[in-house]
Amino acid sequence: MKKLFLFAISCMIAGTSLFGQENFITKTGYIKFYSHTKIEDITAENHKVGSILNAKSGEMVFTLLMTDFEFEKKLMEEHFNENYVESEKFPKATFKGSVSNNETVDYSKPGVYNVTVKGNMTIHGVTNEVSAEGTIEVLKDGVKANSLFKLNPEDYGIEIPKVVREKIANDLEITVDMKYSKM
């Protein structure tokens, strides 16, 4: 509950207009990244992603702690946090953007809608504009949002040492799966 409260406060401080309108929220969103090379596959999952979706404006905010990514091998998790994303220095990743075609989504009618989400993603202290295709599924009891896109760690100042460069893909596959409830 404390994390959710801090998330809500940080959104308000950031100047987002998400509160006081038709909003959906989750604190158990899911983000996975996957790296495939000839040498090794690497998967990490995070089930503690906080997110708010404003149905009226299409604004979306995501926040997650980097240390909440779980790897199959604990040594990979340790290297990820200490050597690559430097979780002590850059503890969280955020996204603030909107559904660019939000007017095509009828939040009062169950169904699946194809959407494009655009905004600013910050990882490792570096912010880049991103755009991703996905779906919003309106349910009787909430909303699901899904997306699959590519992300290059080096675009966020994450350096991959040459000794392990061949074990980590240039572009990671990112899976986003959110199940929102009404706020």
C-alpha cells in the first residue's frame, strides 16, 4: 500500500492530469524482457509494475523498480543490477505517454482495440521517445493492455562489456501485460 501511495504522489508531482477522471490502475502489472542469441537465452520478469491509464485522455504512466526483475539464474540477476542497469544509482524505470488513437477505444463497450502508445521512457537515467503497437481489451471489470516491442539497452546508456556481448541480443524483446481495475 505504501508503494501505491508513493506512486500516486509521484504522478501528481510530475504534473499528470490522471486523477479525478475515469482512471484504471494496477500495481501488479507484468513486464518481461527476453534476449535470444546463438549462445544463450535470457529472460527476466517483473510482476510489480505500477501503472495508471486515464480512459478519457489516453494518458498512461508506468513505473517499476529494476530490482524487481527476476531471472532464472541469480548470478544473472546480480550482474543485471550491479553491472548493467546499476540499480543502486538508477533504481526505477518509468514511462509517461498516451494512447495516440484513444478516440478509437470505447471504454464502455467490451472488446479488443488496436492502439499505438507513444511517450517518454526513462531507463538508467536516459529518456527516449518510444512508440509501440498494442491492444487494449475492455472487460466488464476493468481493462487489459498488451504490447510487444524491441528495446536496445545501449540507447539507454547501458554498456554491455565485449566479453559478454555475444550472449546478449542487441535488441531485447519487451512484453507488457497490464490488468487494470477501476480506480
